[in-house]
Amino acid sequence: MKCADIRTGFGWLGVSLWLLVGTAIAQQGLKGEYYNGSNFEKKILTRIDPELRFSWKSSSPAPGLDYSYYSIRWTGKILAPVSGRYTFYAKVDDGIRVWVGNRKVMDVWQLNDSNHFTGTVVLEAGRYYDMKVEYFNAMLGGVLELFWQRPDPKAPLSVDINRPMEPIAARYFRQQAPPVVAAPKPAALPPVSGLVRATPPKPVARPPALATVKSVKPASVRPVPPVTAVQRPVPSPASSSAVVARVVPRNEPPVSESAVAMPVTLRHVQFEQSSYVLLPESFPELDKLVERLRQQAHWRIEVMGHTDNVGDPRLNQVLSEYRAKVVMNYLIRHGIADNRIEANGYGGSRPIADNDTEDGRSRNRRVEFILK
């Protein structure tokens, strides 16, 4: 083989490698590593996610990943389009940690029920910063939505208190920062014999253009209230409780006043003692509720959990929340859209009977719904 052929072969090999590396660098998104177990116990898969906006209320995040008790770690680079202080905003169920430029800007590693959290960091325009996001979900479905508020006045804003910031678009995420290419130096002119090179004329100075600057006051935006993370204990044996479903139609035909005033008790929705495991005898009554919701497509539901006052109030609170999520999940799995359902727990704070007797405590451990 001739030397020229060898050089040509190596040249094409170099071009191919350059294209592969360039493709990897240009790939938008963060690398997501998905684990079974809420503390990165068993890796199941790795993929590139262009944005971090997920709602896994009714399904697993990926094939082979458990529906509950999983964790995910995203890594890559994030580009700062302008200089200034950035506010990162997360809606999460359950825990999240965020690092930008090796600085931890958010750390809420505990149970949360779709709560909102923020963190800030100062970034420089045009720079790529290392980014890492860690997330875990415990019982039932998970939620993770990551937004930011850029410091430039042209950044889109929202007056919605639940979404005060813009999503982080895929174009700001990279696997690697692109290489910095230096500008080529102008080639030196070859010497010309027998000629005198003319000196180029000096540019004529022009008077500076007059610019009128108009001060524009940015539109007011509803401030985001500070959110304090509350440590919620993991449920342990506590008093038995049940769940309340309140149906809340919005801008739809009214329902009867008697249905608004009088809660309807679902007496056959039961759980294992001091647990959030739904018993099979609950299914027929829940199926009736599913059918009713299908007939009344304009209704929205708030699922609420209640307990008696026996045991630690904090554990009763958590138990009631988890039971509300179980009922919500049952409805979702039977075809009711998740955006029609909310889940909340009230522990023993709303008794309807005297807790001094077993009969009263049994009535307080209840399931009911109210049309509104």
C-alpha cells in the first residue's frame, strides 16, 4: 500500500472519530441513570432525557423499573445564556437534590407530596456548568418538574403561583461543553520583489450614532412564597384510618345543594390495620365511584384521608396521606385522568364523632366524598 493511501485512510478515520465525538458533545439533554431502590441500589437503565418534566402517577418511569421505591441521577452540563442570579424551582414527590457548578442549590431529601422548592446560584453568560440532579420516589407514583428563572428581563414569566418560572429547554443541556475554537490568524502575505507595498489608508473616524434609551419597567410578577421543607416521618404502626374523596367540579353545571352539604360515606373502603394496604372488599364501592366519575366527566376529585386520635399525630397524618394516595392511584388505574384528582391527608384533625369510645373512633376512620 502506498504512503498516500495510508495517509488517506488515517485521514478518513480521523474525520469519522471527529464526527462521533462531535455528535456526542452536541447531544442535548442530561444522562439519566435509573435505579430500583430509593437510594440508588440497583441500576436498571441509562438514557438521555432532554428535559426534567415528569409525572409518573399512574405508571413506572421506564421498563424494568418498579412503580414505587426508585431513584434517578441525572448528570451533564447546563449553559447560562446571561449573567446573573438564577433561581431554580422544583415540584417534587418525594425527594430532590440539585448541584450546579459543584454548588448544591437544593437539598430536600425526604418525603414530600408534590411540594415546591427553590434554590439560587450566580452564573456567567456563555459558560457551561456541571449539573447533577438526584431524585427518589417512595410509595406510589412520583413527580419531578424542574424550572428556572433567568435574570434577563426578556425571560418569559408566569403569574401562576404554581408555575412561576419557565421550563429549562433541552438546548441548555449538553453531555459535554463544546470545544472552544480559536479564531484563525490571517496568513502572512508573500514578499513581492520590485514593488513597494502601499500603506493602507487610515479609516475615517465617524461621529458616534446617538441612541435614545427608553427605560422599560418590567411587568410585575407575583412573588414566589418561600417554602420550608417539612420532615415527614415514614409511616409506622398507628391507628387505623380511611380516606375521604371530595368531588370538585369547576365551571360546570351545579349539583344539588343537599349533596354539597351532606358528605356521602363510603363504608366499605377498608385498609389493613395501621397500614395503607387496600383490602379487596373495598373494590366494589370504589368501582361504583369510578363509574360515577365516568358519567360526570366535569367533576374533579380531592381524595382526603382521616384517622382517629389514637397514636402519634404525626404518624396518623402521614398514614392518612398515604391512604389518600392509594385511593387516588386506584381511580387513575381504572381510567380516571390524574389531572382530575388530588390527594390530601388530615390525620385526626377533623373528627365527626367522639374519640372517647370505640364506636366514635370507628366513625372517624372513614371514607366519604362531597359534591361541590
